[in-house]
Amino acid sequence: MLNRRNFLTAAVGVAAAGGLAACAKEDDSSGSTSAGGSKAITLGFSQVGSESGWRSANTDSVKSAAKEAGYTLKFSDAQQKQENQISAIRSYITQGVDVIAFSPVVVTGWDAVLKEAKAKKIPVVLTDRSVETSDESLFVTLVGSDFTDEGRRAAKILEKVLEKAGHKGAVKIAQLEGTTGAAPAIERAKGFKEVMEADHADDWKIVVSQTGDFTRAGGKQVMAAFLQSNPDINVLFAHNDDMGIGAIQAIEAAGKKPGKDILIVTIDGVKDGFVAMSEGKINAIVECNPLLGPQLMEVVQKVKDGETVERWIKTKESDFMQDQAKAALPTRKY
């Protein structure tokens, strides 16, 4: 059983979603034929929202890859609301699309709508994030990262950051969590904690932890509160770059130096994160690759053709220290 995905976990009931289709932003990117001249695949894709640079890059990748593949793409922005996403999926079912793909806002509450898709024999592909379901046949595969391992990687790279900084003594960590109930928030925290408890039970401590909802504004606001309640924080672990960048503003407003007074490790690898790292304000970044579009389109074609695919198709990613930032910055595509 895959540790990250918990395919057989009992599901939670779905929130009511009838009549909410108008709440989500929808657009169609239409094409009538594929490159080979046959009827184009129609793909319904529901995105979480546009809360971060990572998410925007992910959306752009999906749209451009669908166009390149000659697919008809029906796209919906859920604006970080599960009810909008469920409504969009039901709309795709009604329209009779060939394949549905979505990046779920939260982990639980999908069984009912996924059963509706299965009843209409419309295959479902998860992208980026997992779900918990009582029936693993409700989706075909997941295309995305190992968030638990990203948390582990963040803890391991923090070891290098502390060593490079010559830090001695207690490590007092503030954690900026992602959206409550979202897979990356749950799993990144889990992976980080695994390493911390196994290797640093005596010297590392998370003294404060709260969601910043994956946004810069949230990161800034929550970090400002952290610094008031725990002024001796010396490490920040942010579940994404955008919250880390927002936190930097709060740290500077408090008269401290990000990257020195408070060592910072973030996850994602967006260009703005690398800019902050090249300026010495972020110490290390664990990459989470958003450019899933081409990989997703390949999977959609295989699923439509009835081919067997792996249950979890992982993305390739790297880790970066501060001294690698300037060299890597020009190559960042998002």
C-alpha cells in the first residue's frame, strides 16, 4: 500500500454542491480534431484555484499541453472551494466528457461524485493531490509528487542549512502549514515530523504551527503573529514558497534578517522563491514540480484508449541550497 495515498481509507461524506456551478470560473479551450484527424478527446479539468505562483504555473502547463495534444479542454477554477469543484465535476459528467481530471482542494469528501462518474463510465485522473476513498476503483491514477517525501527532504536539507550557518543549541521551528485538510499540508508536515522525531528529538522543536493557506498574505499575517508570541524563533519551515515570501516581509518588519536571524526552508521552487534565495533571504528550497501538463495528457490518452497505467505516476524533482540559487534562477520555467 502506498503510504502517501491511503487508497483504502474510509471516506467522509460529500458536502452538498447542487446549483453551485456558477461559483466556479469556467472556460472551454476547444478543438474539434486531434493531430491525427480523429475526434479529439474532451478533457474536463477542475483546478484548485490560483492561490500561488506554483498553481498558476500548473494551470498554464495543463492548458498549453492540452492545446498541443489537440484535446478539447473544459477548465474550471474552483477558487479553493470544494463545493465548486464537485459542481464542476458533475457538470463534466452531464456533458459526457471522455476523461475527468482534477487536483482536489482537500483529501476527503469525494466518494459520491466519483461514484457518479464511474456510473457513467467516465475515468477520473487525479493530478498533484491525493484523495481518501473507500473504493480505489473510483479513480484510475494519480499524477503528482510524493508530499510526505518532500517533508522528509525539507528536514534533511534543514540539517545542511543549520550546519552551514554554524548553528549551535536549540532549534526553535515555526511551521507555516498549507490549506487545512489539503494533502500537501498533511503530508509535508508528516514527513518533516518523521525525520525530526527520529533524528532530532533532543534539539529540534516546532514551537508554533498554523495554516497560512498557501498564500503570501496568509504567510505574512501568520508569521507576524508567530513573532509576537514566540520572538525567539530561529527557523521557519513553510509548506510553500509563497507563504515563505510573505513571512519574509513580516520578519523584516520585525527588524530581523530572514535567512540569518531566522533560517528559512520552503517547498515548491517557483521563480520568486529562487529570487529570494539568491538574495540570501531563503536558505533552501525543496522542489515540487508543477509542470504536469504533458505527463497528464499522455496519461489521459492511455486511459481513453483503455491501456493500463500505474496507480501513482511520480514527478521528478530536486533540492536547492542558497549557493545554487543564482546559477539555477535563469533556468526556472515557473
